Amino acid sequence: LDGHRTRSRGLLHCDLAALPGAHITAGCWSPSIPACGTRHWSQVQKINGTQIGSYFGGELCGVDMNQDGETELLLIGAPLFYGEQRGGRVFIYQKKKLEFEMVSELQGDPGYPLGQFGATIAALTDINGDGLMDVAVGAPLEEQGAVYIFNGRNSGLSSRPSQRIAGSQMFSGIHWFGRSIHGVKDLGGDGLADVAVGAEGQVIVLRSRPVVDVITVISFSPAEIPVHEVECSYSASHKKKEGVNITVCFQLKSLIRKFQGPLVANLTYILQLDGHRTRSRGLFPGGKPELTGNTLVTPAKSCMNFWFHFPVCIQDLISPINVSLNFSLWEEEGTQRNQSDLQPILRPAPHSETKEIPFEKNCGEDKKCEANLELSSADRPTVLRLTPSASLTVGWTLNNSGEDAYWVQLNLSFPRGLSFRKVKVLKPHSQMPASCEELPEESRLLPRTLLCNVSSPIFKAGSSVGIQVMFNTLLNSSWEDFVELHATVNCENEDPLLLEDNSATTSIPVLYPINVLIKDQENSTLYVSFTPKGPKIHQVQHIYQVRIQPSVHDHNMPTLEALVGVPQPHSEGPITHQWHVQMVSAARRRGLPRPVGELPCLPGVLFHCPFVFSQEILVHVTGTVELVGEIEASTMFSLCSSLSISFNSSKHFHLYGSNASMAQVLMKVDVVYEKEMLYLYVLSGIGGLLLLLLIFAALYKVGTSGRNGHCQDWGMPFGRSQGEDHCVQGALEPEKVSTYLLFLQIRLLRS
């Protein structure tokens, strides 16, 4: 029988006896000794193994976890246990009153079915500095052998090893590493427990390393981020941004109280801003939200300073900026160390620190912001004209008469015929971010809903901003006479008693399009002329073509009325005119005042001709223009007619403007005065004869003067010989007289 004994303080001292491969028998004895000096044993508990041949009980180990002198755990090894590709198992029993109850089990790495995990079990002095005993378990047949270290915890032992030491890590040629273990003595005299591990023909002493903790302190300057540096309205023209200074301090602390050696460690760190966000709100120099570095840490406090700034236009100004610090100890490979220089290791715990930098709040002394929002519709009147590319712009004014408001949202319900296009914040707050998202439809019968964020996200106290929401219209939609949009604004920090003025309803008239095109025909009369000998009466006509283009809103087509304007019947000198409209039997006639301005033509009589919807209509305007008197002078004047389409303008509109549904025909009337010309012809003939007689008399006198030797210059092209400077003597020749007469006649005709 292979027996293992453990003792504990108290009234009872218990001995444990194991029979490997079968079961364990536990016996307790009393310190009182009978007179005969004999001890009486009695069995108080029997623990059976679960697998035959597992060598259950081949190794026993009692563990005083908190080192108070009481055995809390009993570890039973079964090195030949097989399961899940693992060879060997250690069962953990916890003492409850006078018996042990199984609470968990330990096992080695998979892939070693013959590893004999649990062949040796040894309780170790606290090696990680948590104040609890640790346990080493040997597996001598896992390759060259291995030792597992399990750390203690308040509820027992950790089920996962903190370290696996393989025999191959020691040196080559080693066998059966871990066949025996002892880890209580301090062999180096540095205050750290060392572990002696037996192998085939060898004993290896493993030194434990000092376990340390790194104390970190993170502070900021300023303690709160000024909002004016990060809001969207902050432009580059302002003073230089100050940013935030971060101070990070490190201090090394040994968790092994008895450790006597020096503590120096190389620490690597990662400092990150808003690491949980896709887009960080802080940036270190170089434009990155993360910094890495190395530093030397000792038990003396050492600090480093960092600085970061903010990107342009931060939207979230409510939740603080997260600053996270992650660190670890590192040692360069190949570093030579002497026997007394031990590299410390960090305790097995999260090695990080997280701090938050809040944004400053304009909330008064109580640091509690109470907003008071007010929403009103814009004063600008508007209508919805249902054109093929119709759009609608609706405006609201948002005021905050309270303190800063957080996450202001505009909830807008609108009819199904509208489709959201974009939202716009009006100047001077045009840089304030605004975004809208259409919510999923709950029912096709209910209005659609739009949710808009209209702050950054702080809407400052005393602020006022104009918001415009633009919509497109959807084809084939049904419309009422008015479009109603209901808007409600809310935020996270407004008193429910102040919500009465947070809603506004806008009602916009809907105008249906009418596409009317009017064109005057080419065969309309544009010119008439009157002369004393010409026709006295002219029949004229003005023809108009009215086309109404169909549309998707024809079911809302109103009653149409053609307004035909003709000249006022009256006399224009000797000219009179009368006008008629082809639909005159169904028309109402109304006189118009005579024009007093300088307009070229204005109808004087207006005919109201209602008609039903039709795609094409011809309107004939006929007139009689008559010459009733004598023409005393020439004159020209204009007579015109016009045609326009009228309808109820409070519900409909001209699709392409009123000019497209209006036409005019302008007719010129020319009155020509002709004088009597016979007596003029007679008088002209008599005058011509008298002139010829005078010419002959003058020529005769000229000829007489020549014979008497007198020379006079008559301004003729003859009378002097070419190249001579004296008069020609004698009478004129007949050919020259004829030429002279012809010359005078031509001059007379020209005059």
C-alpha cells in the first residue's frame, strides 16, 4: 500500500490511505490515546474512481489554499485515465465538514493519450502574488515530459494552466521530466520560491520570476473639452485650437512581498482615442488616433506627456472621448541576463486603463441642462404646383429659449405623394449638420414619416435656426386640395411640461396643371386697304386653334371658359367695323373700357364662352369693316382680337405660363387718300409753252448782240474758242443754238 499523509491543525488529524486502481479510504483518528497506547482507526469516507485501470489514487496532494493551516482541497491523480485524446486526469475534491466532495478536474493538452498527466502533484508556495497556493502537475510521458502550473483562486484552482513547461525547453536528451516535483523552498535567497523537477537521472531547478503590477495614472488638461473648438461653426479663422494634454504615469509594484531583488522592466504601450468608434474624434500629431511606444518602468513613478487635437466638425459633443491605454512588458530576444537579474512578469489580469474626457456643458451651476424648444412654420407662403418635375420646399423655424439641448430631432409626417430629397439648414447656421432618414412604413394607408437630426448634437441655448426640407412629387399619386405636413421636435433634456409649442402643422394648397396652347391660324386676315376707287366693304376673319394636352390629372379638369376679345364697334373716321364670334349664341358679352395708354391694340368687347373639355377647339372671330364716308386724308390704324382661357386659379394653374394660353391677331387697316390730277396736267402744259417762247426771245437777242460786235458771257459752254481769250465775231451757228435749247430744257425739267 502506497500511503500519503497530510496533517492539519484542529481537533481532528486525518490520515489518507490510497489503493491505486480501485478506491481511496480516508480514516480519522483522535488525539486522545487510550491507556493501552493503541490507536483505533475508523473509516469515514470512501472515494471510488470512475474508470477501471486509471490508477485512480496513484498520487494524492492536500492543498491549504489560503495558508491558514486548514486543508481545503484534495487532489487525486489518475495518470492512466484516458479520454478525449488526453492521458491522465486530476480530480479536485473540496472539504465540506468532515467529507470531501468533487468540484472539478484538471487535464493536460490533447494529443498525448499516454502522457500520464497527474503522475505527480505538488502544492507550490504562492508564486503569482495573489496570496493563494498554486499547484504543479507532472506529465512525464508527454514527449520528453511536461509540468503544468495551475494558479489558485478563491473557489479552488483555475481549470486552465497558467504555464506549461516542456522538458524539451530545458535541454536535449532529457526524459521523464516531471516525474517528481517540489516547490516550497527558496533556493536562491531572493525571496522567491523555486521549483525542483525530477527527470530520469537529473533534477532541474526552475527559478520563479517576480510578478509585478503596473500602476497607471491618466490625467487631462483641460479637464473638459471646450465645445467651441469642436463644433462645426468653428472656422479656421479663429484662434489656434488648444487641444488636450494627456499625462500618463507608470509605477512598478511587486506582488511578491518577500522579493529582495531590483525591479526594472521594459514596458510597451498603446494609447488610443475613441478606439470603440469607427471614426475617432481625437487625433494625435500626424493625424492618427493611436500612439505606440516603449519606456523603462521602476518602482519610482515616471510620467509622459501627450497632446491631441480634434478633426473639423465633430457631431457627437455629448458622449465623452474615450482614452484607452494598453501595456505589456517585453524583453528583446537574445538579451543576456546574469543569475541575479530576473525579468519581472505582469500578473495575469487585463493590462489596460480607460479614462473619459467629457465635453464642457453650458448648464449653469447645477450642471443639469434643461432645454425649451419651440417650433413654428416659416412665414413664406407656398403652393404645390403638380408639374411633371414638381418639387416642394417647406420651412420651419426652431428656437431654444432654455439651456443647451441634446440630440434635437425633427419628426415629420407627410403624405404619400411626396418623396424626400434633402434637408438644408439656412444661413448663418448653414454649417450645422442636418440629416434625415425615412422610417420604415407601418401601413400603406398611413402618412410617411421622416426623422431628422438638426443639431451637432448640441443645440445651444438661445439659438434660432431655419430648416428647409425639400420633396419631390411622385407620379400617379392622388392628391387632396391641400397637403398637410405635421412636424414635431424633441430632445433628450426637455421637461415634458414644455412640449406644447414643439409641434407645427403646415397646410399647402395643391394646384393642378392645365396645359393649354393657343395659336392663331395663318389664314387670318392681317391687312385691309381702302381707296376712293376700291371696295367699300371688307369681310375679315381671325381664326384661333385651342389645344388642351391630356395629363394624369384630367379627372380634376375644371370648367374652362374662352375669353374672346374683339374691338369696340365704333367709327374710325370714315371706317366702321362690326365683329362676331362663332359661339356668340352661348356667350355673355361684356364691354371693356377704351384704352388710355399707348398700347397698340386692346380689345373693346369681351365674350365669355364656356366649353367642356376637348383636346382641340377652333374659335372663329369674323368682322365687317366698311368705308362709309369720303376719304379726306390717308391714315393707318390697327384692329385686333384676342383669345385666352380662364378657369378657377385657386385650384389650377397654367402648366407653361399664362402666355402659352393667350393669343392675339393684329390687323392693319390702311386708308389711302387719292387727289384729282387732270387740271395739274393742263396747267403744266401751258406753262411749258410760255417758257419756250421766253427762251426763243432770249436767243434772238443774243444773236443780234453778236452781229454788233458786242461779246457777253452767258454762262454757256460756247461763245469762246478753245485756247483763245477773245470773243467770237459773227452770228451763232444753227447747230449751237439747237444744243443750247436742249440744254435749257433739260435744266428746266430737272428744276
